[in-house]
Amino acid sequence: MFSVSSAVPSAVPSAVPSTVPSSSSSPSSPSSVHSQRDLNKHLLMMRACFLLSDVEMLRPFTESMFDQLEAGRWKWGNDITVHLRRSMQKRLHGVTGTTSTSAAWASAFDIERWSASLDAPLAATVSTLTSPSKGSTPEFNKIGALDGLRLNFSAPWPLSIVLDAPALERYNRIMRLLLQVKRCKFMLDKTHMTLHRRLLELQKNGCGTRWLARDVDLKHNAHSAGLLLMELMHFVNHFHAYLMDRAVRIEWDHLRADLDTIHASASSSLASSRIVSVDALRKRHYMFLDNVSDQCLLHPRSRVALQQVQKILDCCLQVAGCVVTFMDLAPQRISWTGERKESSAAPENARLAKVLRRVGVLKHSFRRTNRFLIVLIQSHIRHAKGAAGFLESILTAVDFTGFYSKRGTLLD
């Protein structure tokens, strides 16, 4: 009833054993792959881990990586699989036995099939963070610091036909972009909260009591830094929402609907014209990954637009670092000795001035790059003639009210 030998292309000869029966009772038939082997549960699991749809699944794992990169100290070495599995295990304990939708994939989750690896350039970054050499320039503070991270999943037969190596490579490419955005979101939120708490602390202690303002315009510069952080958070939050909703959730709904149709066709006893091969599942899964990749700007034709987005994300990380440095330098702690007050540290006015100049440069760089991205997307929309609707969603996300496209001259 189902012909598997003709369904799987020669590009992945190792995925299909040479002795696969072609009868309808074959374990590699679409009905068997879809039902008996719980393809839906495994796809939900891939979505939760690779596409980060389950917020809590990899949060301890990813946020620990973000903190280590921020601090410039890598504690895990080259073996990060144990930390990945620990994060997964913690999440599984929270969903096992529940009636939530998360429990649907929890029953099929096998942690031992998961692993993580560090490829270049992250492996080189880890080596530098673990044992930095004199004069080295680690790239841990760049947006591409996690480009070498790779998650691996060993799918059981016959699910390995659908969840094969090319599919995992596509999943990893999408995941790395999502991690870049989530890292910026995490750092901006953390920096904004730190700035707010620091200002409240300084206001409570009072100027001249426990600290002196090394920066005469401390309040003004702190307010400007807060506004810049909010502006960057606006971009990152909206772009993140676009990725998780338009690129991941909507395409996932389309995939589930098509898989249900394929399963219904394979289970039907009607005319043979409705019979499908296992390749239909595989091709539809590839189509899902390619659609998500396209909408994440990972297609070669979107290379320039993706570069602009990554420039903005890199700018976000640098601004976050500069704001933290500014709040460390601007208020100068003092100690009292009788009627004389002494500074607890040597003046660092030159470094503070350099940080403030850097913040100004980054602000203008972000706005120029953002305007160029908007113009580029608008140009693609005009030439696409309705064939790339996701570009309009991106444009709405990064320029919702037309603030940058209509008022660009006011932002210089």
C-alpha cells in the first residue's frame, strides 16, 4: 500500500534501511510514523527545544550561558551536554503528570537522546574565556558568540526519516537566531532593571553623603541612557514577538493542519489516489522549516537584511555594557575622616567620558541602521508584489507607528 523505497530520496541513503517492507503494516508507513511512533509528540518536543516555544524548557541553560558571556568567564568547559539535560530534566519535572499541553510531548521525551556541542567560533571563545592569553581579544561580547552552539537529537527509527540530519541543521540555524534575539532581550531587560535600581539607591543615599557625582550631568545622562535602552527594547521586543508569533506559531499551525490531513488520507479506505508516501511527511516537514527560515531572514536573498538586524542586536549588547560601566563610574563613593572626606577610588573621568561618547556613537549607529533596514524592507516589498507577506509583518514590527520612516530627520 505504501511504497517507502521510492519515497526517500538518495540524498539521505543512510536514513532508510535496505530492508524496509512496503506493505501497509510497515512501521515506516505514514500512519505508523504519525501515530504509532508519535510523530506529533516529537515535533512538539522539537518545537519546544529548538524553536524555544516552551519558555521554561531551556531558560536555565540559555540564561546561564548569557551570564557567563557577559561576565567573560566560562564555567562549563567544552562539555555542556550535562547542563542541557539538567535544564530539560527540571522542566520535565514540572509537566509530568499534568493536564497541560506541555505534557503531550513530556511522555515521549527521552533526555538521553539529547546532547549539545560547541563548534567554531564558540569553541575558540570558550577556550579564551577559560584560559585567556595575554593580548587576546575574545568575542564573547559580540552577537555571534553563540554561533557555534549546536543541539543534537538522535531520533528513533522510523522518525529519523523525518527528523534527519538536514532537518536538524535547519532547526539549529533557526535556534541560533532566536538565541541571539533572546540574549539581547535578556541583557536589555537586566540592564534596564539594574539602571533603575541603581538610580533609586543613589537617590535614597543622597548626593554628598555616601557618594559624589563624578559626572556633573549624571541625572541627564542616566535619563538619556534609560531612553536609549527603552528604544532598543522596543525594537528587540517587537522583533522577538514577530519571530515567535508570525514565523514560528503560525507556520506550526499550518504544519499541524497539513499533517492531520496527510494522516487522514493515509488512514482512509477510499480510492488509491488518496494514498500518500512517507516522503509526504518528510517534504512537508522540510517545507515548514524552510518557511520558518525564510521568515527569520535566513534565506540567502535576505542576507543584507539579516546583517542589519544583527548589527542592531550587536549594538544592543554594546549599549548594555556601556550603561553598566557608566553607572559604575558616574557615582563616586566617598568615606569620611572627621571633617575631611576622601575618595575611595582614583578619578576615572577620562574613562567615563569615553563611555559617554561611545553611547552617543552607538545611538546614532542604531538609528541609521534601523532606518536603512526599513528602507531595504520597503524596497523588497515593492519588488515582491505581494509574494513575501512576512516582510510586511517585519516592517510592522520594527516600525509600527512609522516613527523611524516618517521622522528620521528628527533623530539625528
